[in-house]
Amino acid sequence: MAGNPIDRRNGFHMLDEHAAQGGAITRDQAAHLARLSRLALGDDELGRLAAQLDQIIAAVARVQEVAADDIPPTSHALPLTNVYRADEIRPSLTPEQALAAAPAAEGGRFRVPRILDEEA
Amino acid sequence: MTTPTLMPYDEALARFEPVLGIETHIELGTYSKMFCGCATSFGAEPNTQVCPVCLGLPGSLPVTNHAAIEGIIKIGLALNCSIVEWCRFARKNYFYPDMPKDYQISQYDEPLCVDGYLEVEVDGAVYRVEIERVHMEEDTGKSLHVGGATGRIQGADHSLVDYNRAGIPLVEIVTKPIPATGDKAPLVARAYATELRELVRSLGVSDVRMEEGSMRCDVNVSLMPRGASEWGTRTETKNVNSLRSVERSVRSEIERQAGVLDAGGRIVQETRHFHEDTGRTTSGRSKEEAQDYRYFPEPDLVPMAPSREWVEELRGSLPELPAARRRRVQGEWGLSDLELRDVVNAGAVELIEATIAAGTDAGSARKWWMNELSRRATEQGTELAELPITPEQVARIQAMVQAGELNDKLARQVFEGVLAGEGTPDAVVAARGLKVVSDDGELVSIIDGVIADNAAVADKIRAGKVAAAGALVGAVMKATRGQADAGRARELILERLGAS
């Protein structure tokens, strides 16, 4: 996006925030995550899950204790690059197969609840 | 919410300096999708080009389409970008039914191509538009909102989704902020989109049809008071789907933002939607409430490390790019800057080139496309390239003119016939009985009649005023309804009057 500095943290966002706050996942952060995941959580659940998330993040954050500057972050376990397929058409599913697992369908399309103010 | 007053464009520009930014999405014309083997045909029945990968079914795994990577590297090179030595795909997580995986495979902080530029020209001035990045991603499905206003999200009861488009290779091209365009901002935005479309089309990697959505622009605009150094808050107008709309949306957004600022308001950083009917934008999603996409490296795809040999091979395979071609044809055809601009704006460069390649001289090729055919395209409200006539057919008609079988007037009738679907130029000539009257016997008798009817003019010619012959040639052409060979008629007239 033009003009936006690119966030280089790249997936380690939570860990960084966690560290910045002296290591506590807040109820607000848990509520934010729940909203992003479209989970309707009650107050008691938010409190409980914030504490559990905190433990999980704290455990993962221990990796940072051994991650020295000379150890690059690892995103892939295998030392592979450039795996490609040729540009060839393969058979698709039939529309019946494609829609078989859909909760609802209409006119050959997946029918989903209306979405408000979230056009991507 | 009150509707802000728009500030007239000239006043807005007198007080504010716009800064532009343009993000363009281009669907690549590969046979198969980005990460699976589904076909990519436009307009297929819904959900007939889908499979477990592009439907995001559990257990499916993506594999990158080699041709798509080749395509984006060509675009990057044509935009003077550096091609990075190593980069990864990233997951952009969001909940919206247009991506059934609940994420889009894209690139985040490691785009494949970086730091390029594209030069565009507006009214004789060259603007260098810096390119921030060009990255690879996959297109999303298409939602049809049912109930409420047709196709619109507001008031919809539910949505219907077709995933044929989901997973089609999509290249996103992001400019750096474009400052100092002043009152030319809307034209610079349009010129950039036009030049980018021509460039990508010349590479043969996409059909770049804005009306079909294979090229879509998001236009960022911000204003700052004249003399200020800090940029204002920008808005992003999404999915502007014609060149004309790119220009209009910038203009409209300048007028709107100036009105808001003038009234002491502040610009909200948000997504806006452009409406073709009113030429105005309306507020969409507020960026401040935009979702946290939680990007992370895509674990299902290995990194890409395009070898330098491959990149150089692709660089070597690039065709002549539009800017270079324009410079070349201007020299070859002997055009002034203005003439060149007309040819370019008419979209006639390739057509004229192909006509020349089919044997016509440059002047005649340009004459037919820029006069006769441009006029007809305008009449029909279409583009030159859409007219149902080929450069080869234009060359054939000109060849008949050259051979003296047709004159210009008859040639125009042949064009009319070909465009009306009457067949090839030869078929039209035969069917309409178009033929220059060059049989001297027939012509002589007509000329004698014309001389008798115009005795006074004939006397002048006999007296040596050869220039007066034009009037008699005109009369002969009229008498033959244009079918005479004017040159031969003139010769015969002078001969009959003893003036040759």
C-alpha cells in the first residue's frame, strides 16, 4: 500500500507486542483476536483465554532467548526453493462436487450470510 | 453525516497540492490458475473452474504456476524494477467469503520486484512515476449481493459466491507517492494507467481489459495546503474500472477533500467507492477499523529464488516496449510530436505498423486509419482496434488505389462495405461493381460531353490556362459518380483541347 511503511515483523507481531508490554496478553488483545476470528466470546471466556494465550506466547517467546543475531528466522523446515508446476489445465470438480459441502447454495453459487461494511 | 460542499476544481488546485498513489491489479493470462490446474476462462458458468486447492478444502496444497512467475518478472523488468534474489509468499488472513481459505496467498514485505519507474507524458511534459513494488498474489472469488439494491452490499439479504476467479494469478503494482503533478493530477493518473496497460499488453502476459476486470485500479489521493511540506491524509478509491474513471475519480476526490478541509474538517483515512453514474466517491470501510491481516510466511509454498540467468534470459526476451516503439515510429513515419500523440491516443500505432508490414506506405497507412477509419470508429462509439477490418484488408484496398483500380472516393466505399460485413475488399469491389473507369473510349465520350457543356472553361484551357482543367476533371468525376481515374481524365482533357 502506497505510503505505508512495511512492517517487517512478519508474523512475530504477537511476540514483539508481548515482549514490549513486559509479557502479558491483555483482555483487550484477546477480544481483538476474537473479533478477527469471528468468535463470540463472553467476558469470563476472554479472561480465561487471555491467561492461556499468555502462557502459550510466553512458552514460544523462550525461543528468542537462544535466537542470536547470527541465527536467521526460519519459516520453512526444508532447504528448498523454486518448486513450480507447468502452466497446464487439469480437470476441475463438477459444480455439484464443488457445492456438495456448502451449507447453502443457490444458482450454482455458494450462498453465504450477508456481509456488512466489510468489502475486502 | 452532513454532505460536505465540493470545492470547484480550479479553486481547490489554487489552494492545495495533490499527492497521488496508484495500486493496480492485473490478472495474468495464464491457462491455469496460480496454485492449481483449474482453467481461467472469463465468463464460464459459476463454480465450474474450481478444485480442492482454490476452494481451500482441507488437505489440499498449492503449487506455484511457473508461467505466472515468468509473467510477473517480465512486468517487473519492463517497469525497470530490480528482481529480488529470494522472496516468499505470505498469508494475508481475513474473514470474507470471497476467499474460501480465509486467507489470500500474497506477498508482504518481500515482493518479487522492487524499485522501478514508468515515464508518462501529459501535454508534452514527462512525469516519472516511481514504482514501489510489484508482487504476486491470487485473485479472489466474485460475490453477488442479493436483495436490496442490485449487486450492492448495503441492504443485501445474502451473498452468492462464484470461485471461478479465486486463484487466478494476480499481479499488484504499487507506485510510490506521486507528488508535484498540480492541476494535471487527474491526467497523470490516467496517463499512468494508460501507459501501464499498453506496457503489459505489449508483453503479452495479460489481456488487460478494464471492462472485464483483468486490470483494476485503486487510486490514492491526498491534499496538502500549497507551500506545506507534510502530506495530508489519503483516501483510497477502490476498483476504478476504466481509464476515464481513473481521471474522474482523482478530480472528484480533489474537489471533495478540498471542500472538507475548507470547512475545517479532517480527511478520514478510508476506502471509498467510485460511482460511474455520478462521477463521485462515497465512503466505504474506514481504514482505522481495517482488519489486522496477521501476515506470516506461507508455509505451504517454498521460497522463490529466481536465478540471475533466468532473469537475464527474460530481459532478453522482452519485446520492443511501447515508449521505444513510439520513438521509432515517429522517426520512421516522419511525424511531429502532435501527430504522434494523435496516433497514440487513437490506439493506431500497431494497426498502422501492421498495415505497413502488409505492403502499404506509411503515409497512406496513417491516412486511412487516422481519417476514414477513425471517423467511422467515432461514429460507432468504438475503438479503432474493434472495427471489423484488418490491417491486411486496409493494405489490400490501398494496393488497389495504388494500381489505379480504385480512387480514394471508391476506396471509401470499399471501407464502408467491409465494415458493413459485406466481405473482403475484393468481394466488396466485385459485389458493388466498383471500378475506376479507365477505358479511354468511354472516358473520351464523357469528356467530350463535359467540354461541350463548359465551353467557356474549355476556351480558357485552349488559350493555355491549364490550371482551369481542374473544373472539368471535377465535372467528369461527377458524371462518372467518382469511378473515373482522375489523372487519366486530366490527361485526356488536355489532349482533347490541344493543351498538353
